Amino acid sequence: MRGVLTGFAVIAVVIGVGYLMGRRGHLGENGREVLTRLAFHVATPALLFTTLAQAELSAVLSSRLLVTALSTAVAAGAFVAVAVVRRWDVGRTTIGALCSSYVNAGNLGIPIAVYVLGDASLVAPVLLFQLIVVTPIALTVLDLAGAGAGAGAGTGAGAGTGTEAGPRKKLSFAQRLITPLRNPVAASSLCGVAVAATGWTVPGPVLDPLILIGNMSVPAVLLAFGISLHGSALPGRGPDRHSVLLSAALKSAGQPLVAWMLGAWVFGLHGAALLNVVVTSALPAAQNLYTYASRYKVAERLARESILLSTLLSIPALVAVAALLG
């Protein structure tokens, strides 16, 4: 329990600082946007590259990865299925699917892995899977859908509806193929994997500045998220309440339940191995999803409220998982 409480306490304090900054206007009107751009274009790519370049890729190839991948696909697929029936647009559907399945394996998963699971490396499979597979696919979909092309999308009273405005530029086949490489988050992830696969050790004079820059990522994301909460309504009460409640329910209950069923019934996991996959699946939606929504100016309210609500719901969820399987 100490790991769960410690992880949430750290995140809550930083988000609270961001909220106070937004309330007092210390960073001005564009403070949140500056932090978001810093995280998306500079800090997060540096963090992902340094993390993956030094990772042990063999840790990914395990039954735990299959459970993570399948539970992620089921949770995201459930949201997409509802979105198709409700005729939600691509941007809203993509962000909602991410909020339903993309866990906070970094800044919350690591302390919980240390204090609850006893080994920080146990979050490596889910972290790498999300960085290598889920993130490039989702951001490529947003790029190809033209998210963020229209001015004013994701701001004002209609924020979070995912409505896209403005003309979309038609991409050639070659441009579509290289879309992941044009995105700083996806490109840095792929470069980090390439370095890890070759076994090359990045020289200290190159790696150390990147590590220093990457250390800004999590604080910048959390502060931007905190600033966005100033003046915001309670989660699940706005125009996006149906998609917010759906994504939060899938993230907090649906995904860990699927992970438990797959781990115990299909892959025969038990004990610590089963606890590991269920705990990681019960983690709330990652804060960097709000960065992606802000960057593409699509479904920002949906991302903000889903992250906040799933974070609140994950507290009893993680406590229950630890009590039942620990």
C-alpha cells in the first residue's frame, strides 16, 4: 500500500503546484501551451530516447507482454466500438481509446513497481510496448486524420468534442509511410529501440545532456495538467461525460479485469506474475495523453477529465488488487 500512496502523493503535489500556478497566473496566458510544447517537442523525446536506449529489450518478450498487449487492445477496442456506434470523430475516438488503455507506467508505475512489486524493471514491458507500438500508431492516426489542423479546435466551450476545423492537407503515399518518423515522440522512441537493439553505448557527453533535458518531461506534463484544471468543471459532468465515463470505467475496471482473466485463465500466471500484470493494467491513464491531445488540439477536455477521473478511481482499484492478489 505504501507504493500506491507514495506514487499518488508525488503526482498530486506536482499537479497541485500547477493548479496554483494557473490560478495565480505566474506563467501568463500561454503558460500551459509553452509547457505542453516543451514536453512534446523536447523533453519527452529526450526522456524516451534515453530510457529505451538503455533498456533491456529481452524483458519485453514474455507472456506478461502478451497479457498487456491483449488487455490494451480489448479496452481500446471496446471504446472504439462504442465510438463507431455513436459516430464520434477520429480524434475523439483516438484520444478516448488511449485514455481507456494507456497506463501511467512511467511516473506512477515505477514507484508502485518498487514499493508494491519490489522491482522497478517489472514495468519495462508495458512501458516499452506503449512507447514502441501504441504511441506511434495513435499519433500516426492523429497526424493522418489532420488533427490540430484547424484553429480553435479543442479550446473554448466546445473543447474536448474532437471537432476538427479547417481544410486538411492531402498526404502522398510516401508521406503517409514516413509519418511516424516526423513525430518527435514516435521518432525518439524508434531511435532509442534501434540503439538498444545494436547494443551501442551512447557516449556520456551525448547521453548526459539528454538525460538532463528528459528529466523535465514528467514535471512539465504534470504542471501543464495542473494548470489546465484551474477553472475546469468536475470530471464527467460536461458535454463529454459519456465518453469520459466510458473511458474511465474501461481503464479502472475493464482493463485490469481482462488482464486478470487472460493471465489466470489463458496464460496460467499466478502469484507475483499475475499480480504484476493486473497492477500495471489497473494504473490510471497517463498524463502525457493530455499532452498529445493539447498538441493536436483535439479532445482536450476528454483527455483531461478522463485522466483525472481514472486517477481517482485507480486508488481503490489498486488497493483492491493488492489486497486480493498480493
